[in-house]
Amino acid sequence: DEFDNLKTTTFLLAARIELSIGDQRAALEFADTAVAVSSRAENSLRHAESLTVRARTKFLAADPRGALSDARAAIEKAEAMRGDIQQLELRASYQATVQSAYEMVIDSRVLDGEISSALEAAESYRAQTLIDVLEKGNSAPPVDAPQELLNERSDLRAEINRREQARLRGRGNEPIADLLARLDALDAEIAEFDPRFSATQRDVSLSFAELQATLDPGTVVLQYFLGERTSYAWLISRDALKIAELPDKGSLRELALELHSALKRRGRSGEALLTAGRVLLSPFADEMKNSARVSIVADGALHYLPFDALLVAKDQPPLLLGKAVSYQPSLTALSLSRAKNRESNGAVFSVSDPVFGSSDVRLTEQSPTSGADRDSLNR
């Protein structure tokens, strides 16, 4: 009810305050209460959030296994809601909760020395995020199923969202368990008409063994995950796996923005390229020496960076110079595309050094390019 929702909010705030001042025992007590109250109120989003806060508290209290259990429970709870929250403020809260839960799984796995499991968690989160982007942007392929089923699913999702929004705002407490069960049944029915549908509704990430098996000799993948407290980078090859801890998300964002700004000032980016390279590439310099191909799976602000230009030493060329560098949305996407490419006809489409705007130096400086060519480039 409304009072339980208010109590959950209050206990979560108290838990976070206690965590911020270092009193983990008090924080755990408040988090325990928030989990119990949100469960009783059947507020799925707040229950997942409460589990995530309790997971963080247990982790800081040197209980990584307890943290892992709570984080996985939060992810399971959140996954049941994925795609059914459309309001912007609820969506932001949902995404923050899911990211925190996955971050806790990764932190716990790394602490236990389970590097491959940590990578699988990062891949699962990335796959879930990509699916959300496809749905939000209507980029998923059209579904070949009876329109009445699709209409019923759309109406059902809208009703689930309405009830969750009312519950979060303390204006109602209508149950949604029956609606979620009906939604699952509808999804299964739609998938019978179009198997592609299920691929856009679930986590399609592969296991580490499956991912590693698809890599060719001479290929390495660098995958990054930016966390609020600790970030991670993995190097994956056909026969190796290595992890490095990196600064937190805020610090890496500043590093990326500084380099991005320096690159705009031609001739003044050397130091910034060196700083970024030492943070992001140096941990794997030895492993990449003999590689012919490097695939980058960036995260967050790291998408700003030209990894193939990063330096690791002042007196050396870029570490990735002479290597075939590609950028991928995920390691799973890379593996699936490699499997598909083995069946391709060998056709290649290539674009080299394109012009993106009228301020490009090639358009503003004197050159043998004809006026017609310049007009074409400007367009």
C-alpha cells in the first residue's frame, strides 16, 4: 500500500546514509527492512532496488557471496519487468537499479577470482542493454504474428506500466503478478508464430567458453565495463583471459572528455593520448604484441576514444599501429557476426577518412579539389 511504499523509500534512504558514513551494520538493518517491506507491498522495482542496496552493503561488509545472491535476485526481479516500464522517470530508476545489480555481480565474481564469470555478467548486462535500445528505438525486426496478439500484448504492457507507476508514486497497490503471467504466456504464443521475437525479449549473451571458441588465432578482444566504484577491462584471446581494474566511471569519463577535447586542438593531443593509453592499454601491452587483429568493446564515455591512436610510451608509436582494429557493441555480437561471416560471399563495403562537416580542413584550405567536388563533399 501507499504507507509501505513510503516506508521502503525511507529505509532505503537511511541505508544509503549509513553506508556513506561507514556504518555497515546499521545500513544492513535498514536494507533488510526495506527488502521485507517492498516484498510485502509487491513493488517489484523497489524490491529490486532494495535487494541491490543490501547487496552493496553485504559486499562492503566482506560478504561477497551474500552480495552475489542478493544481486542475482535483484536482476531476476528486474528482468521480469524489462520492456514493461515505459514512463521516463520509471525507466531511469529501472536502468540504474539493473546496472547496480550487475555491477555487484561483477564485483563479487572478481573478488572470488572468477574472472570468466565476471565477464559473462558484463556480457549479459550489455546484451540486455542492447535489447532495450532496440525496443526503445523500434529497431527490432517486425514480428510476424496475428495483430490481435500484438495488440493484446501492447495493452497488457501499458496496464502493467500504469499500475507500477501508481505504486511507485504511492497512489495505488493493484497487483501485477497475474498480468506478468499473462504477458509471459503471450510472449510464448507470439514466439510460436515468429521465433525471432524471443531473441529480442531475452538475454542472448553466450558463455565464456562459447565466446572464446569463436575467436581466431591472432585475434584479441578488449572489453570494458565502467562501474560507479571500480571499472574493469578484460583481454580475451583464443587461449588467454586477463583482467585489469581501472578507475571508476567518473574518472574515466573525465579522461575520455579531456582526450576528445585535445583531439579537437590539432597538434596538442600527444600527452592526452599517452595518459589514456597508459590507463586503458598498458595492462595488456605484452599480450597484444603479436596479435594481428584487435576488437574493442567500449563502454560509456570510452566510445569517444580512438583506441588505435593511443600511446603507451612517449618514444613508441601507437600500440595498435599496424593491427586491424574494429569496434563492436559486445563480445557476443562479435562472435555471432564471425559465425555469420563464415557463410558470407566475401563482399566488402569500405569507407575511408570521410568528411563529416563543412569545417573540415580539406574543404577550407586550398586544394586541387574542384568546386563541384567540394560541393559534393559539403552535402
